[in-house]
Amino acid sequence: MRKWTIASALLLLCILSLVPDEGPRFHAKADGDADEVVDPPKVEEKIGAVPHGLSTDSDVVKRESESISKRSLRSSGEKFEFQAEVSRLMDIIINSLYSNKDIFLRELISNASDALDKIRFLSLTDKEILGEGDNSKLEIQIKLDKANKILSIRDRGIGMTKEDLIKNLGTIAKSGTSAFVEKMQTSGDLNLIGQFGVGFYSVYLVADYVEVISKHNDDKQHVWESKADGAFAISEDTWNEPLGRGTEIRLHLRDEAQEYLEEGKLKDLVKRYSEFINFPIYIWGSKEVEVEVPADEDESNDEEESPESSSEEGEDDAEKSEDEDSDKPKTKKVKETTYDWELLNDVKAIWLRSPKEVTEEEYTKFYHSLAKDFGDEKPMSWSHFNAEGDVEFKAVLFVPPKAPHDLYESYYNSKKSNLKLYVRRVFISDEFDELLPKYLNFLLGLVDSDTLPLNVSREMLQQHSSLKTIKKKLIRKALDMIRKIADEDPDESSDKEKKDVEKSSDNDEKKGQYTRFWNEFGKSIKLGIIEDATNRNRLAKLLRFESTKSDGKLTSLDQYISRMKSGQKDIFYITGSSKEQLEKSPFLERLKKKNYEVIFFTDPVDEYLMQYLMDYEDKKFQNVSKEGLKLGKDSKDKELKESFKDLTKWWKTALSFDNVDDVKVSNRLDNTPCVVVTSKYGWSANMERIMQSQTLSDASKQAYMRGKRVLEINPRHPIVKDLRERIVKDPEDEGAKQAAKLMYQTALLESGFILSDPKDFASQIYDTVKTSLNISPDATVDEEEEAEVEAETESKGTEAEESIKSETGDEAAKDEL
């Protein structure tokens, strides 16, 4: 009996072994009404596979398309509810956190990069963890399925176990970025690299159904899927192609997000956001290539026909060539579309290397890729540095060779910056107003920080306290870089230094570089002096200008101070529309005679500049066209003022019509009889002209800022002397009053002011011309005789009528014929 029992058991086991397992056959849909039995796809290894293993055989493709069509979770999967915080977070992300939907690709590539970082780190101690073949290639792959509206992102990183999928995709605060940084700061543990977090949920900006297929070395391959409806499911993956190791994310795109199925769009996004990721990023793309195919006989015969007019020599040559090529098949070139993996991020992140290891050619190439300018010109200068402390970051700054044509057209309205912010080599934004001040917005470069949070929007990161620290260090480094251009320019050195430079170096590339920089970006330095009080003195050292002693070349404030006369306490300057005009200004007469140097400021922004740049190296600035000019003490000044006291008092009364504040004896004139200066804190003549030319200027408000006008007279000039003698004899002399008025109006013009009544001034000039030509003041203009005018008008009218009649008669004759 025992023998029969054993035999029966063995027979039963054999029968059961022949019956297939029905367990994995049930991949029914969650809807309940679609519970149908389907066979799991059988994947034959390496059969029909696309390179790097993102393809499946035809059965799998068919089965997947059927599964996707209903956009529902597999009933075979284990169902889970999202953590309450995750549901709220997803709602925030989808509706408000990210202002730009393009950001989802940045987040997924960032997560993939973290996963690759993790496996690479582990492979340092265990080389076998990478595996062999394709599994050992640390890369990111992007593939499109336009037919099914699927976008796939695949990495060969650390992958996730079933527990990782539940914990990291169902709960919050397990990001592979922010959590990793926090962990590193406390214990230096790298376990959190490669795990998903907040950024992952940005996929629901563009997708309504997401699958995450992942394989960890310590677990089987699983699929995580969700519709962002509060639940997700995880099941063991027995139908997709084995990944080997890593993660693939499939986004089933919404109808309104079909633009992300275009190769060009994805390439642009990778170039913009993930250009400097450490690992290669490939896209399965199409391109047209020329291939040779057999040509039709009819086409080949047509090609062989030669013109009848060809020479005998040509025919002989053709016959020879035909004999030689008779055995070769005829071919033609046609264009075919081929598919292959295309590398998208071939530019290296040079800022991660030591500046000593990077060559000049590499910096130039990197600048061209950053500026999207592939010309031959090199950047004027660059600064590559690492900042340490509370906020750690790496940065590369470039001074472009030329200024953009619209650099100052929308200076205060433009929000675009040429400085890109990266967090762990992932592009965040180039619209940070607080990262660099506007006056430095001509600089190109990037900042890459490992301590800033990644999984937040630009608007939130803008308020991060670390940005203030970054900004402070960037400004200092930027100004040092510009200062270096001047220091290395031989033209900027003194005569003694120039000789040393010429002896020590034969390189002329840097000669004149700072002049070139100033011509392109000098206005930015001036705007910086106006806007940045903290760095005003640093910027003032970069200021360049021409002066009465610069011989047509640019000079600096330091060079000006080195040439100052002994006892000179002020830095003299004058503003105007051009250097040529200022060189002839009467304000410079006495200064030139006493060998004082005067700075020429001819840019309209200079007027605003000098309202903020009050002093430099304990030297005050003095506008020589304003009150308060001191050129040393003169013992005769008091005597002159006293002797001309009656004239100045009389002249002020004579000019009461124009609200002249005062008339004084001048210490700045040499050959000119008089000049008009303004009060120390009011507008200069040049500033008045600038403000009056403004489109939206308000004349009523300008009256408050207009400087009080003071007429300064030259006591040594013969006209002034004669006028004094005349008024001593007769204070009511009309000729003297007219002369005083005319001299004042002339002085206004010569001093740069605009006359309020040019007609009155012109009339006085004409009267003066009459007097010089001995023409009677009562002489009038001859009037045109009316009779002659009428006669001319009548004669012209008669001629016109006769012409019309003759033309009409000719037309009538033609009609009769």
C-alpha cells in the first residue's frame, strides 16, 4: 500500500509540472469590466532589439499599446494610496509651483544624473556592481513614440527596489537632491543619491499617466504607475524588456503637450537645461543621409548619351572610359532617413576643473558655446574661481569682445541676464535680477552651486538668502577681472612702467585692450557708479576720460591725481556735448594759463554720474562752469572787486528782466569779457539742455532744479573797463544798458545755455550791425508795390486761360475728325 501511495504522488507531481502556471497570466485592468486573461509576452534575448535595449519585440509593442489605450492601472499590481502631503504637493506643482512646463525634462534628467552618480560612487569600491556590456555604460537615453504619444527617459543608474518605489514615489522629502544635501551636511552619507523626490512629480505637468520601470541589483524589476489621482500601483515587471539595471520613465503625454514629441523641442530643452550634466545624454533621432543605390537602365542610358557636337578626342576618351567601367554596376545617390543615437551634451563643464588645467582654447570654445556665438573673436577676459564658506559655488565669467547693439536701449526694463544659474550642473534660470546688478549685465557666464535647493521654482529661489552672498562675491570678482584688463594693458601704464613692460614682454595682444573695453562698456561702469554705492570707489578706479593733458588718449583718476599741481585740492572737470566744443570754452581760459588739468565729460550720463561721484581719494570734484572755483589766493582780488562794485551792482539791476542772481568779478576768465555760471548745487547749462530735450520733460518742475545764474565779468577786459567808465558818468546811459544786455545774452550762448527769447537777441545783433555800417536806426525795409504784384498775377492768369482754350480746341478738332 505504501508503494502505491508513493507512486501516485510521483504521478501527480509529473502531471502538475506539465500544467502552465496561470498566476502571471492575469493582467486585468483596474476597471473591473475588462478582466480578461492575456498571455505574458515572451522576450527573446537580443532579438529585434534597438541599440542599448530600449526596444521590445512586436508582441510586446502590441500588448503595450493595448494596455496604454485605457490609461488605467494594472489590476495585478499592488495598490497604494499617496501620502496626503504628496497629493497636496502634486496639486501645487501642477497648478502653481512651476511657471514653465519645460521644467519637467530638467527634473527627470537631474534625477537620472543623481542615480548615475550613485552607481559610479559605489563602483569605486566594487567594480562588479556595474556589470558588463551595455549595463556598464553610464548614460541617459531619450526616446519618442509618436504613435502612442509616449516620451521615455532611461538611465543606467542605481535603480530602485520595490520598497524604494513605495517610499520615494509615494512619500515626500526623499529627494535625491535636497535630502542628499542635508544628509551630507550632517553625516556625509551618500545613500540618498539617485532617489526621486519633489522634482519627479513635475511629470504631471505634461502627462496624465506615468510608468516608472526600475531594476535594482538587489531586487527584481518592478513597474510603478499612477494617474496622479491619489493612488499608485506597483507590480513585478514580467512583460517589458529587462533593463539590466537602472530606471526608465514613460510619460503618456496629454493632448495639449504633444509638442514634446518633437525631436527639435527636446534637443533645445536638453541644450538649455542639461547641457553640462556629467553623463552623456542621447536621443533616438532621425537624420537624412545620402546612399548609393543601383540606377535604372533607362536612367543610365540617358546619362551615357553625349552631344553630337562633341569632338573626336572626347569620343575616344568616352569610349575608353566606357570600356573600363563596363563591368561596374551603375548607381545613383538618394536620400534616406536613418535612426541612431545622437549625443546632445558634448560641451564639457570646464568650471568643475581647476583653472590651471584649462587652456585658453578651451575657455574660448566654452565662451562661444555659452554665447551661442561661433565667430573667431576671443573674449576680452575671463575669471574662473571657486567660492567657499557659507555658500559654496563655482563660477566662470567672461567679458565679451563687443557690446550687444541693444545693451542700453531697454536697460531698466529688461529682465534677461547673460548669467546662467546652475545647481549641481542643472540649469535653473538666466532671469535672476539679484544675481548680478544691471550695470554688469553685459558679462556672460555661469554660476554652479551645490548648496542651493534645486526642486523649487525660480520665483522661490529668487528670495533665497544665499543669493545675496553669491551676488556680493560675483561683483567683487567681476570688478577684479575688469581691473585686470587695465593692469595688463601696456597703454595704461606710466612711462616708466611702459619701458619695463616692453622689455619684459613682446606680446602686443593686450595693448589697447582697456581702451577697447571702455569704448564698448564704459557707460556700464558709469551706471555702476550711480547705482552701486558700496562699490563706488572700486568702479571709480575703472573710470576713463580725456582731459586737457591726456593728448587725445584715455586717462584715469589715479593718473590725474599723479599730475596735480602742488597745493591743488580739487579735481577739475567740465561737461558738454563734445571735446572740441569744450576745448574752446571760456571756462578753461585761466585754468589752462595756470597749468591746471581739466577733465572732459561729454557723455549725457556724465551729468548724472557727477551728482553721485562727489570725491575720490579725499579730493573733491569741482565743475569749472559752476560757482565756487578756487585757483589760489590773489592779493589783487579784493581791490578789483571793490573797484568794480558799482558796475556789478548796476549790471545786476540792468539784467533784472532775466532773474540773474548776481554779477561778480571773475577769477576764471582771461580773454573773454564775461561768462554765465550756475550755482553749485543746481543744474549746469549742459544739464539744462539735456533735460529740455527729454520727450516727457515737465518745464514747470524743471524750474526748481535750474541753477541760479551768475554773470561773471573779466575786470581786465577793455569792454568791461569802458562800460564801467560810462556808467560812472551816466548810470542811465541807454547805450550802456543795451551793451550790457547784449553781452549777457552772448555770454549765455557761449556758456552753453539756450536763449529764452532768441528773436530779441537777433534784433539787437541787427541793430548793432546797422550802427557799424552807419545805417540809420530808423531805416525800414522797402515794401513791395501792390500794382506790380496785381499786374503780374493778371498776366499769369490770362496766359493760363489761353493755354486751356488752345488745349480744348485741339481736343474738339480731334473729336470732329
